[in-house]
Amino acid sequence: MIRNILFKIFFFLGIIGISILFLPALILPKKITLVGGKIMGYWAKICLKIFLSVKINIIGKENIITNEKFFIACSHQSMF
């Protein structure tokens, strides 16, 4: 219960802070906006590991094609 509350506090405060920090990125190049998205993903990963002890396991990462654009859809825990 306490871990869940701490997670929510730190997670949402971090997401709000990152969103405010990268708000000017809406008029800047796309690469800067993508950096903000990556930071949000890292923040979620850190909060999940520290507060909820969630183990993140990515299977098949070596099969991703790096020279093409694509969309990854997750069936669970889609914040990643």
C-alpha cells in the first residue's frame, strides 16, 4: 500500500516535470520530442523497479529491424 502510494507520487510528479520541461519541444524538431519520450520511458522503468520491484524482460529485441520505421503494440503494460 505504501509502496503503491510512493510510486504514484514519484511517477506522476516525474511525468509532469518531464512534460513541462519538454513543452517547448512541440515547436522544435522531432528528435527533441523523441528524447522527451525516451526519458519518460526510462523514468517509468526506474520507478517500477525501485518502488514496485517489477522485473522488465524484453524478449526478441535482437529481431527488431533498425533501418525501417514501425510501430510496436504491447498487449500489457503499454506505457513502454
